[in-house]
Amino acid sequence: MFIDPFVIRSINRSELRKKILLYLDEIYPTPTYLSEIARMVKSDPSNVKGALIGLGNRYNGHSSLVSLGLVEVVTDRGFKYYRLTDYGKKVVQLLKSYHSYYSKYT
């Protein structure tokens, strides 16, 4: 499967986006809500929201995890939940393999 280099670059530029992806991978395929993600990655909910869907100037919308196709928004009874997509799962596998490869040299 082809993984867009822009996606990898966007993830590598944000430790928070990486943490969110890794957490969503741990609980896959279960969706979860924003404040739960924030608690688990130890970040402010507004920062997590920015990483997920973009937020003003600080978090670029086209680099958000949803815009990149890595996370999907699941709406149920008026509540929004977030879940890793199949593409997101593949990207996380790639990130984990990169990490294990490069950790040999650090």
C-alpha cells in the first residue's frame, strides 16, 4: 500500500499527532471521545482537537489526522468519537517499523 510522504512528514513534525495515532492503534477498532484521548496522551483537549481536525492558525487543518485520512469521526446520538482508519493502521505499522529500525542506532 502506498503511503503519502506528506503524511509521514506531518506525523513526524508533531509528537502529539504521533501519540494520538499510537493510542488509537492500541484501542483499535474501538472509537473513543476527545477528552479520553487527551487524558491518555496527557495533553490539553484543545491541542488534541487541533491535532485531530485542525484549529485556527496553530493547527493546520490540512495536516490534521482526519484530513490526512488517518482518523475518522464517528457520530453516534449527537456525540463525536474518533477511530483509526485502515489507512491509519497501516501508517502506524510503518511508524513502528521505522522506530524499531532506527532505535538500533541510538
